[in-house]
Amino acid sequence: MSSEAPPPFAHPVEAEFARILDFYGIPWEYEPRTFVLQSDRAGRVTEAFSPDFYLPDQDLYVELTTMQPNQIRHKNRKLRKLRERYPETNIKLFKRGDIRSLMLKFGVPDYPDMMNNQL
């Protein structure tokens, strides 16, 4: 959360999530860190993961996904690798159903349109 212009979000759900955080005065950072998940023998990064949000007061990274449950395997694998390599890092994945519940709770009128775009 800041007084600066909002960052260019990758998906409308991210922008809406940021608005909810701002409404409740919850500080956040957008994609502040990239975690190296795998490197080759020369030390070049071959796989990395940048969670969508960091909530510094909670020391929590948040990843949002609007993928259908049967398409989420790749994202779950990355989260598993992140937890193995960085066990001290707290991360929460908000899946499609979680996001739907959140948007309904906060009265976001066009959430069905947002959910049709894959994140």
C-alpha cells in the first residue's frame, strides 16, 4: 500500500485484492521478491517464482490463481519447491474458490468476468 500509482497488475483479481488490502489499511508490496527454485551447474537460474504480494506486517507472501483446479498442478509444484528451499518463508495460495469467496464477501460486482482470465 502506498500513495504512489498502483503497479501494473498482471490480472484484474490482483488489482481488486490490492484494493481490499488498502481498504483495511493492510500494507502490501507487489511482487517484491523472486525466489530461485532451481539453478543449473553454472549457477544460472532455470526456475524461479515471484509471489504476487507480500504483507510485511504478517510476514506473509500471497499467491493468487484463477486457474481451474485441474490445471493448478504446476503452481502447486512451484510452491512445494519454494517451501523446501525456503522453509522460513510463509506463503499462502489463494485458489479460484478462495478468490471467489473473497470477492463475494467484499461485494466485487464483476468478479465472474475477472475469473475467466487465467492467472
